[in-house]
Amino acid sequence: TLQNDFAPKNISFFVECIEFIDNSAYVPYSGFVMPNGQLTTQTANIFQTNRHADGIDIYILPRAYASGGGLAENIPASAVIIGGIFPSISTCPESSGFKVLTESHTLTHEIGHCLGLFHTFHGTCAGEVNITANPNNPSTFPELVNYPPSSEACLSAGDFVCDTDADPGIALCGVNNNCEWDGITIRNDCVTMNFDSNGALLDANNDSYTPPLHNFMSYSRQTCVNEFTTGQRGRMVYHISNLPFLQNTLVEDDDPQIATYFFEPITIPIGTTNWTSPKRFYAQITVPSGATLNITNTNIEFVGQTASIVVKKGGILRITNATLKAPDCIPMYWNGISIEGNTNQPHPMPAAYLANGSTHHGTVIVRNNSTIKNALAALHSVAVTDVVGVYVGGGIVNVTSSLFEDNFNDIVLDNFNSTQRSVIQSCQFITATNFTEQFSNVGLTVFSPTEKRTHIALNQCGMVRLGANTFANSQNSGIDLEVYKGTGIVAANAGIRIGQGSANKNTFSNLFKGIDVYSTLSATNITTIEDNEFLNVHLLAALTF
């Protein structure tokens, strides 16, 4: 939301790092500000904790902060607090049912303050006039609806921006679902003004208000706000350009670090592309037919669920002695690697697709101590919908001697009706930490609590052979068995061979289930389980017919 809200004004942000403050004493349950206008002790303490000189610090409160709210440290500033549930006002039923504040435009509003913007009703309401502690925040007086031509009086009144319409202090309850103000309802601390014969508010010159109901810096409905004005952009750019503490947050386009960050989707060109140096992605990478992407001896980072790799039919992705993961200080799942294919076309023999891929399938090859971490589905031979609404799958996965760690799902193979020749051999599938659990406390949904962590999921995907793999969970007490310890292999109507012979022994350790098989008992859906080891597994193998 923040990125989208500021994009029309060519101001952008990126997440550099996420840290956790594990101390409830910092939560300002009594509010951000005392009656005398000073910050509460908890609020002041938050603003002094884990500060960074090279960025804007955003402190996100837990959902338990039920009253909800947001506060910039000053105007301008380099820190804000936000969190909790959007407050429900008993006299204003329209206010209930809003999202948690982290999913609203509230952060946009507070960052606007950080960049020097005041409320559009600044100078009209008592709480605004008193913001004078910072010399950049001059005292002000109410903005008039109309000023004489060429007058610059609007630059010293209200919010100091001339192209934001005068705002008498509109309150949420006075704005309906159609983003129309009733002409009367304003904040309780705003100056009483004149009224017309219908009871509508007038300014000091008896002019009628047309307040900025869509402006992010107003107190209009969250569903109505969607813009900054040109004048507001100019004010923000001025502060960014002239205040040292905001200049310190800038990253220039030619900065060596930002040169390795990719914020927009990219498509790999036809031919061979080699990545051997670190990069960070915030959006999707597409490997189209005819393109080969080799990631070798390097680290590639992905931020958030908009970050992913999609390998189209005829595309090849080779990962060799490389690590693909979320940044260490941004513990958020990225979306993983999706591999598309043709459900009715057989896989080539491994020797053929390892060399040249497949015309009908995307091919992903992972080997030589590579690591894929922190993905929702590290590798997903995806069932996509074709033009007539039929799910088709079939992408090729060949993984050997590699590590899959702290993914929600490691490998998912979906809906394939032809000859399957994917290989999953001599790999480690490990859950070491539940690294995103803390996000649920602040209202950032990572996954549903009813979803089950699974290392390998095989769904009607044909014959797959799995050998010499390790499935383990190193988490111990205090976690839900099924949700967090997870299952090693889930197979639904898939013909699979798990193990067979000591050289192919799979080891399952400290899991809820080792192997979970669902089958219609057809001749093509036979599951063979031989010579595997189960250590501290709640259910070794579950069979459902």
C-alpha cells in the first residue's frame, strides 16, 4: 500500500530490515500522547529503541493494541508508530469492521508527516495548533476557502499547501460510503465556525467548504483517500532535499547496493544468462521458452510474496552451489519457484533434459550443495489453468545433494498425466525455525493456522522416485504438532517409490507424520515404501483409501 500510494508522486521505498522488540513494556496501552501533549513514557521509549540513521523507522504494534493508531515522532521526522485495529466508534457504526491499521492507508498518512506534511485541517483544530516544538512546525491559523488571485497567504495558513482545499476538520463519521461529506460533522477539537441556513459549515468569509475527501492527509474514510496533491509532493521533496536526517535515508540510483536490487518484474532474455554475484528481488523473475538462467556460486535474496521465479515451458533454471532465500533481517516468506508444463506430454529422459531442457516443460535443476530457504513453496510444478479451465501441470524438477530449509512447502508436484521423470535424491529437507511466527502478532498474515507444513507434496503427478533424503524438524517443545512440525511426504493418487535399499534410505525425524498417502488404489497409483528410517515421528505412515 505504501509503495502504491506514493508512486504517482515518484517517491518510493524499500524494506531494508525487520527487527523485533520482544518487550510488552513498550506497548503504549494508555495512548501515544498525554493530555498535556507530551509523549507517554512508553511512546518515548519506543522512539529511542533500535533507531537507524539511514532509514525511516516504522514501529508496528501488536494486534492487542485494540484502540489502534499511528503517530509520527514529529513533522518532519524519521520514525513512526502504527498498529492495532482501526478503532470502532459507538456513535459511528460506519467506523467498525475496518482492517488492521497495517493494511490501511494509515502508514501512508504517517510517512506523509515524516516528509513534512501536516493534516489538511492544520490550524483549524486545537491539537494541531500546539505542534510547535520543532522550529519547522510554525504556528498557524485556519485556511480560508478562497484567497485573492496571486495571493500567497495560503502558504502561511492551514497545511501550508495551496492546492489542498480548506478542511474544517472533517471527521470519519461525516463521510459516507460514496465519499460525500455531510457538511456538518467535524472533529471535536476544531474551531466552531459560521453556518449557512441549512446548518452547513462556512469559513470566516462565509464561504462553503469543499474539503479534500480523497487526500491521504485528511481524516476522511480509509476507503476514500487515494491522493497527494502536486503541492504536497513539492513540500515533501523540499524536506527530503534539505533536511540532513531525511537525506541520510536516500539511496541513489547509481548506488552500488541499489544496483543489485530489482523492484520491478524482469524477464530473462532468450539465450543463456549467468548470475554469479548477489542480487535482491522484490518482484517476479520470468524464465521464458528458449531462455536459460544459471545461478552459480552466489546468494540471491527475495523479499515478500511478490518475489518469485516462474519457469515457463521450454525455459531452464539451473541452480548450482547457490543460495536462494529471504534476507536474514527480513523474515518473510517469498513465493518460491513455479515450473509450468504440459500435463499430456511425457518428460524426456533425465540425460536429455539435464542438457537441453524440454520443449513442453519448464526445467529446474538444483545441485552441488545449493540451498533454497524461506519460500512458501520452494519448487512448485504448478497446476495452471488453460484456456478452457482445465488444470494442467508437468514441470520438471531434478534436485540432488541440496538443502531445503524453513520453507512452508519444499517441493510440490501437481496434476501430471504422462510419464514423470523428476528426481529428488540425496537432499535435506529441514525445518530449523518457525521464522515468520512473530508476524501474526502484528496483523501481518503469513499463512492460515489451519494450513499444514509439508516438505514434499505429490498430487496426481505420476511416478516419482525419492531416495537418500532427510526430512527433519529441529524445533522442539511448545509448537503445534501438525501445523509446525509438519509432514515429510504427502502423496495423493501419485505413484511413488520411497526408499528401496540402504543406498536410497530416507530418514524422517521429529515430525508429525513421516509419510501420508491418499490413494484410490488404481494400478497407476501404487506407493512403495521400503527401507526408510523414522526417528521420533508421531505417525510413521498414514494410509487413506
